[in-house]
Amino acid sequence: MSFNRLDPEDFVVSADAVSSAAWSSNIPTLTTFFTSSAQETGQSGEFYLNVLNTGSDQPNSEIQFAIAYGDSTGGGASSYNTTVNDYSPSTTIYGSYRTLVLEDENSSFTFGDVTSEYFYAISVERARYKETLFPGSLNLSLKSNVAGATDPIQLTDNSQDVTIPQYFGTMRAYQVISGSNGTAYNKTSGINGNNTGYTSAVGSYGLFLPDIGTILLNGAALDLDNAQGINLDTNRDLNTDANNAQDLFLAMSGSAAFGLGCQETITSDYIFVRSRSSEFNYSENPSFISGSTGEVIYSYFINNPTVFPTTVGLYNDSNDLLAVAKLSKPIQKDFTKEALIRVKLDF
């Protein structure tokens, strides 16, 4: 067996972004929303509400995302200890996302330029997306549950309207705004009366965090009336199981339109393997050389060999086989031919 050492110019690295829909069965817009009564009434139901694409009793039922309610005051949930109202599942949710996103237990969430004490978290199931969520793909419709409510509000991220995203440490964040496909509605559309997509007085509708598959919705913005919000009427009473996550679920299922995509960067290492005319013209295959004597079986092949390579092996300096590349079909090789084989490694 013979070897050729690869030169630095034989290696080329390429990175390509691949995008797809986030939901099961590669559906770009989720239009059916179901919950599981077993999960709602279980221990986890105090903290979050799983949303599925079909009924939980169906064979193709899968979790798409979860809804949770976070409140720095502990309101909207039953206290762990009735004598200490400040600690409840809502404070746990608020603190968990504060640590994850802000990385500072003394910081507060700011939506636009306005600080808020409470939010709704939509956490996309990890199995639903590849590397990150795709900025500009968020199209969430929310409809008020109040009788006589106006048309649903349409929310997206502002990734197409900003040059660079906001950063929390190394984590990207975009503002959730009134608009579609990453762009805010403008003044002439008559929606929200501004070209930023922000609500008046309470800032943006939330934060879109693509790297952790999370959307934080500003509760104060959703509580506004139908001109800008959806009259969600968040219950922030202390030591009260308000079931706020269920209210947001109803607002989402009422409009039945949640579009979201994901993306990943695939890094490919291209290796160019060259076999010159004088190289790799002999084989150790039993049809070519005798296994007992080591002689070429056919004398014609001594000076005019012909081989048909099918595989390329990549070895380290210790001759350990690291990777194997299979050709789509054998290629003919002799002293009159040279071969250039491109090996692609994806990782």
C-alpha cells in the first residue's frame, strides 16, 4: 500500500447556511394547537404549558413549543408557601430566563426602551429546530379573546430593520414588533401609528432570541386594548393560580397562525486528492497480484497496468485510517491517466 502526503493547498473549507421550517413535517406555519390535560394537571403544569400539533392521543402528536409566564413579583401563580407571596412558579420562570438571557440576577428585562416586570415565554421544542431560529421568519398572529375584538395583531422580529442585533453577552436578540417577515409595518399601513412596530408607552412586543429558540412577549404590550394589544388582561394577583399561559394559548389558537423557520451552518472540508500518471497504478487486489508469491498475475500488467480505484482512505501520520470516501463509480487509472478526486467532509 502506498501513501501520498496532502499539502496545505489541498484543503479548502466552506460554510453554507441551510434553512427550513421549524415545525413538525416541515410545516412553515403552525395552524393547529393542542394541549395535554395530563401535562396541565401534572407538576410541570404549574410552570409551563406544552403545545402540540395534534391531540395528545394521536400517533403523530409532537410537542412544538411551550408557554410559560414569568413575573418578578410572583404574581399570577400560587405561592410555594402561602406565608411568603413573593416566591411562586412565576418568579422561578422570571429568574430562570433572567439568568439565561441577561446573565445578571439583578437586571430587569427591557422591551424596546421600557422595563417590564412580567412576560410570556415561548420556548420552541429543541427537536423542532436545527442550530438556531431563523431571524425574519417569525410571523405570529394573536387574537383577543374579548367579545367584539378587532382583527388579530401580527408580530415579527425586527431583524430586517436593524443593521446589527442587540446582544446580551454573546447572545443575539431582536425586538418583537408589529409587522411581518422581519419588517415593521409603516405609517401608511395604519397599524400602530408608527414605523417602528412598537406599542406606545410600553415599548416593543418582546424579544426574539434565535440562539436559544425563545420568544419573550411583553405582557404589558399584550394587555393593551385592541388598538395595539389583545386585551390579554394578565392576572398578576399574588398567591393566585391565574393560568396566564392558558390565556396566551387561547390567543394563539384563536388566530391559528404561527410561522417560524430555523437554520444551521454546515461546514464542509473539501480535500483534493491527486493521483498523478506515475502513481497508484498497481493494486494488491487478488485479481491483480498473487497472494502467495506477490507476483503480478498477468505479465502484461507489469509495464502496462490498469486499475479501477473505488475508495479513497484518509490517514494520519501514524497510518491510522480516519475517513473513507467512496467514489460514485470506479475510475480507470494507468500510466497515461491522472485523477483528481474531491472529497467532501461535512461536520
